[in-house]
Amino acid sequence: MIPETSEQFSLAVTRRLSLDVPSFRQELFGMRGRTAAGDEGDHTVNEGLPARPAAVLVPVVARPVPMMLLTQRSSDMPDHSGQIAFPGGKIEAADATPLDAALREAEEEIGLARQHVRPLGYLLPFLSRTGYLITPVVGLVSPPFDLTLNPREVTDAFEVPLSFLMDPRNHQRKSREFNGEQRHFYAMPFEDRYIWGITAGIIRNLWERLTDHEIVEEVG
């Protein structure tokens, strides 16, 4: 059953996810320079890529109707330019945990102050085709809050109803040829926004966790 209120969402996430990752930082940074073959998040992804640790914040805004906060990446970004994304980026040496990195990146990219974010738990890491091992951090965002976008990284920030994103009827399975191979991914078009790839894959992972759905292997 999909949570209909922010409190229901918070309870559902904390029952299924955890923020207890005492060895997470060491494990992630230990993967630098390694091949990530065999590593996977909730969806199996491309093997043989060097893993670079990263983290994103999956922010659900505690409105009367819960909303998910997403961004539009700048067309000048070297990776995933112009795509819909969660705020986030590389885990730096100064970041004690993926949570620290996700909160720092959210402040840097969209000006979301960390005091507005209540961390709820980690989803399993997601390996992107560009070689980032991305740890999603689910957080509940308390309004009111102000955003200040960093135009070098983000051109827009917007909200999508959580109920839309947690409805599997809106999870479209797509495929595309990349470097001579067929890659499979999810897409979740909403109004004039095309949510797909890593972002849609993470949303799908969250849906699987909240519904205790059997994990299926997909390429992200």
C-alpha cells in the first residue's frame, strides 16, 4: 500500500530502510580504481565499470499531498546533462558518510538547507553506466523552505506528486542502444518532464522497498 501522507511515508521508509552504515565510507572509497563487476543496487547494471562513489538526496516534501523534489541538470554538465535528477554528486574525502555528501550537495546545488531535511534511510547503491556507485538517501523535507539554484549545475527544481511516482502503472520499461548494446531502463513521463534512467531507476527501487515488491533485475 502506497503511503498517502508524509507521516505514513516516513513510517514506511524507516521500517524498511536504515541509516546505520558504520563501514559504508570505507567500503565505498575502497572501490576507487576497482572494477565494479558483480556489484549492484536493486537493479543489475553494466558490469566492468570503475566505481566512483556518489550520493544523492531523494527528497520527499512533507506537504498535505506528499511531493518529490527533483532537479533539471544544466546542459553544461559533463555527465547526464539536461536530465531530470536528484540533487547529489561525488562523495568527497571530507564527507563522513553518503548522507553527509547528499546533504552537502543539496545545499550546493539548490540551496536546500540541511535543517529542513530529516534523513530516513539508505536505498541500496545504484551503479550508473557512467561508472558512479550512487547511494540514494531518502529524506523528508519540511516546508516552508527557500531554494537558490546553482545555475552551473541546475536550471530548474520542481515537485512531482509522490502518488504518481509510486504508481507502477506510470513506470514504463524502455530500451535504447548504447555503444552497440541494448540497454533497458525505466521512464516516468510527467506533464512536460521526462524522468528516466538513473532517477527513474532509484524511484522504482523506492517503490519496490515500500511495497515489498520482488526485486527484478534491470539495466539502468
